Amino acid sequence: MFDAPQYTLPAKPGVGYKPQHYSEITAQPGPLGWLEVHAENYMGDGGRPIAQLRHLSEQFPISVHGVGLSIGGEGRLDPDHLARLKHLVGWLNPASFSEHLAWSTHDSHFLNDLLPLPYTAATVTRVADHIDEVQEVLGRKMLLENPSSYLAFAESDMSETDFLREVVARTGCGLLLDVNNVFVSATNLGYTPQGYIDNYPLDQVGEIHLGGHDEDHDDHGAPLLIDSHGREVADPVWALLDYTLERAGAKPLLIEWDTDVPEWPILAAEVARAAAALELVPA
């Protein structure tokens, strides 16, 4: 089990950083307490993106969120990708690093998606081995994010929450709880999101995410939600956040908006709503 200091992100609202918002964020951050960046966008050695990130890191704690490690993949982790990630984490010294419970590689091919896993003992071992490698290379604890799901595997013999709890026990990693993903998966797979939260190891959460989703229907006319990160957070997800914070206490809370990115005032309004939700949490 990896042993490292706990995270230093403040229990305040954060936002997924987009370069078009640089001027507004640095000039009038409002209640914004921290920023998150996608690791793969900052693996170069120079240029304006790196210069801006260096400047932002002097004003805000930074969380690095990976999307390309393929933690759940059957093959070994890409050593070149891991080396680039180590270089980024080394000079940036972020307050937190996280990745997804998913796979996105097959042999030497990279798939531009985060694909689901069956929840079995064999998968626990594979995921835990990969997390152990990441934590040892980076020299820090990582957070593992719960996925948004559109199907369930017949071979799964444990719940997602039990799977995550077992991975944490084996590796000492922390968890990133994406509340929108919980709502999306619960709707798509037919269980209650509140029940999921009740069974989730909330004491291991180092960060909470919120994002928007799109509504559709499957071939049978049943509701189908898509985790799009392309719109405002839906009211039922805000309500699920309140339910979660009542049980978990105040946590670092991120607004994700990655596609159809709006002007800053619209995103800032979501940040303000997140700040209001945190203010309701008992000290």
C-alpha cells in the first residue's frame, strides 16, 4: 500500500481550466478556489500553455486530471506516457492527481474513449497493479474516478462501490467522486443514486466533480443519459450533491465543462452555485 501525505486542495469550488478564460480567472476569480487541468494538454516543454499554467499555479492550487493512462487496460501502462506525466507533476507539483476507472488502449492502439470494466477479482488485481505503478513513479497518492456507465457486465460479481473500496484497500489510493456520473449511471442502469452514495466510501474522497449531461432514449424508449460535459449541471445532480455533502462534509468541488464551452460569466455562475452548496455544509 502506498503511503503519502493527504491532499491539499481546499474545500472550495474549482473549475476545469480553459485557456479562453485566462484573463477573467486571473483578474476576477470570485469564489474560485482552485483549478483543474487535463494532464495530456500540458505534457510539452514550453509555449504559451505552459507559461500560463506556471502563472496560474502561483495564484491557485492545481489539480491534474489524467485521461490517457488506461488504468483498467489489460496491457502494461505506456512507459512513455507515464514518463511525460512524471515530468509534468515534477515541475508543477500539483495539489492532486487523478485518473479514471476505465480502459482506452488495446495492444498499441489508443481509443479516444473511456471504456467500462467488469467488476471482478481479476479486474481489481489489474487495476490495483496499475495504480501501484503510477503512485510509485509519481511519488504521490492518486485519486480514482468512478465512471459513467451505459451497460453492466454479466460477469461482474461485485458492486462498483465494493470494487472501489477493495482497490483503495489494496493500493492506498484515494477517490474522486463524480456525482454527475453517479446520476447518469443510476438512471441508465436502474438503481437509485442515493443508494449508491450511501454505499460509497466517502471517507476516501479527495475531490468531487460535477458536470452536465444530455438526455436521450434507448431503443426501448427508456431514458438514456450521456455524460457530455457540454452544458450546465442539471437540478437533480445539484440535489444529489446536497445529499452527498450532508454525509461526506465539505470537499473540493469541481465544475467540469469541456465541450461547447461557454463564456466565463456562465461558467462563473456554476462556480457560484457550487460555492453556495458548500456554504450549507455544517463546519
